[in-house]
Amino acid sequence: MTKKKETSPWDTDVDSIVDSSLDETTSPVVPAETKDTTKPRKETKKPVVEDAGFDMEGLMTDFPTAPELERFVYDQTGIVLNLKGRSNKLKYQVALDCLNGVDIDPQFMGSENPYVNKAELVPVDNVKEVPARSEEINRAGPEVNVFDTNLFPHPDPELKAQGQNCQVRFAKYANGMITYEILGPITKRAIGERINKYGQTVPEKYTWIDPRTGEQVIVRGDGTLTPLGSKIRGFMRRQRMNNSNMWDVWVDRDFVVRDEFVTDNPWA
């Protein structure tokens, strides 16, 4: 009878542990074949969701008119569309594309805020064109003196009564001609009143108080004055400056260059 080899729990010799656990009559253990019983995972497809969740049916139900549709698109994207007068299929398709981030054809783009009702806007008259410059000024030669002032009362009676002045430019030319031009200011004025649909009182329209004259002759090259020139000169001569007046000091000035003052060395 064969004696079994005793083993110690502290024995670190693996071969000795294996040998001692086997009897001489014991057959070696053959590991059984293992089968992979795990089932392969099925790939799950994510549901397809439309961009931003908008669809044609929803837009047509919630926004039956072009103005409502334009305002909704403007609120969502900040983009102004021009959909009025388009076919239903086209305008809703354009709106849907815009909401879903698709580039929009420029012909469908608008420029005005869709919340603005033009019928409630107060009309504003166009600013008038500045009168043409007198042709004879072109033949007067170069400017020899320019004077700008805001001491003239405004030509509009209402603004004049309020104490508002206007800006006037005077120019004297080489042939003795003197011109004037009112440069402004331009003022907006409300005309009439009406009640809008919100019960507010608003003007019927706005117009412009535009005093601009363009450059016009007040003293001709031969020294004669136009009717308006006589009034302007009289007004300015009443504006005293020491022993003279504003007209003679600042407008009708003479610049004379004498030969004896022309020298190469002014300090000699």
C-alpha cells in the first residue's frame, strides 16, 4: 500500500500540492468543453425625430395666415420672411425649412419687422431737395471770405416765436459777389390728429420744416443788391461791433495785397 505524501497548508510548492491530492489510482481530470451560452445583443435603432420638432401639419393648424406664420418664424429664429401672396404649400415649406435651419432663397426674405402694421404707422413726408446753386456763382472766381453764423432767426414763424435760430453761411468772391445759404436745422413737425385702433391719439402725418436754400446771390458782382440782400444787409448792420457792424466786419470784407508787402524775407 502506498503511503500518501503529507502536505502543509503553508507549502508554496504547487507541484507538491497537486501531486499529493491525486491518488495513484485516480485518473487525470479532463476539463469539460464549455459552450458560449451568451446571446448576441440586438442593435436598437434610435427613433427618427424631425429637426426642432416642427412639421407641416402643425404649422398649418396653428398659423393659418401668412402674417401669423411670419411672426412665429421671426420669434423662433429672428429671420424675417416675406410669405404674403405665396401658395399655401410653398409658404409653409419655406417656413418649415427656416425653422429647421435650412438656407432660404433670398426671394423669400423680408426686411420689415412682421409685428409692424403699416396701416397704423404715421406717414412722414419726404425731405425736399436743396435748391440748385445759382449759375452766376460759378463765374464769380474763387472765394475770398467765408462767414458762418447762427444769429439769424428761423424763417418759420412758429420756430421763430420759440426763439430758434438758423445756421447761415456767407461767402464773398473775387469779383465782389456775395452769397448766402441757410444750412438748417431741419425740424420734424406733426400735422393733425387721429385715433388709432389702440385708442391712442397720434398725428395724421409728419412733415419737415426745412429752411435750406442752397447758395444764392445777395450782392451781384457790380455791387448791386438783390431785394433779399438789402434786407439781410440791413439786419446785419444793426448788429453793432465796436465802431462798426457785423456786415462790414465779417461779410463784406476787402482783402488787398500790395506789392511792397511781398518779400522773400518777412523778417528783414
